[in-house]
Amino acid sequence: MAKKGRRKLEEEEAAAFDFPVFDEVGFVTKEFELGAALAVAGILTVVLGLIAWVFTHLGFAWYVPLLVGLLGIALSPFVIREVRARHDLYAMSDWAGLLALEFFGFLALWFVLVNLTGP
């Protein structure tokens, strides 16, 4: 009798769970907006890398182009908010990913350009 009762409870618990409805339109909209924000962040990364390279090539100390790049990265969320109308869809982790991509892309482009052209 106890086995039957236990089996019946397990079947009822398994049947009680339903998967939530997947919002396809919301998912696609958010991914499209993140892709557009990624394109804007990529353009800003290239611009910041070129500006840092120009400052380095003009003979400024290493920390001046770095600070200019960091300031540009810190201001980039405001630029993205102005360019993209649906920025309210982005979560905090999305912003963190965009900023990390900008920072490492900026550093990589700046270093590559400095190594290619010399001091």
C-alpha cells in the first residue's frame, strides 16, 4: 500500500510542473537590439583605439591615451542609449559584456597599432 501511495504522489508532482511559454518575439527583439548595440560598441572601440594610437604617436605619456580610452568607454553607455531606442531591454550583464568588449578591443587595437608603427 505504501508503494502505491508513493508512486501516485510522484506522478502527481511530475504532472504539476508546466514549462513557461517561450516569448519568441521578445527574444528575437532583444537579440537584435543587442546586435545593434554590439555594432555601435565596435565602432566606438575602433575610434577609441585610433585616438589612443594618435596620442601615443604624438608623444604623450602612456597613461594619457589609456585615460582617454577609459573615459570614452565610461561614456559609451550614454552614446548607445542615444543611438538605440530600445536600450531598456538590456540587462546589467548585457552592459557589462559590452563594456568588457570595448575595453579589451580598445587595448588590442591600440597595442597592435603601436607595435606596427613603432614609437
